[in-house]
Amino acid sequence: MAVHFKGGGPGLIAAVSGEVGVTFTNIAETSVLVKAGMLAPKGTPQAIVALLNEKLKATMTSRDQSKRFEERGMRAD
């Protein structure tokens, strides 16, 4: 089933709160949540949240990804 939201923000809130199981959005909308370690649905075990955060940070700050961000006028800190 598809649930349509008016923008990425409401969709992200729904995914993080557990209202929906998954959402697709762009990196600009999710980067703040990734940095805060909040990109997992409510009730996700802390060990999984920590692992997700570690892997996403490593991916976003990799040399290849950093180059892609720079080419688009962005950066991952």
C-alpha cells in the first residue's frame, strides 16, 4: 500500500514514528536524521540503530560519496 505525504518531512516523521515501514526521500532531507542517529523506526533496538548510524555515516563520508556531494555543492560533515 502507498501512503502519499505532502513533502519529505511528513513522510520522514511517519517512518521514524513507526506509522509507515519505509519511506523514500532525498539526502538533503535525511542528512540531519542520519547525523542524529534517528533514521530507524520507533522501537528499533539500540544496537541496530547504532549499527545503522555507523554504516550510514561511513557511506556518506566516503571519498566517492564526498566527491559526489561536492560536485552538487553539498558536503557531509
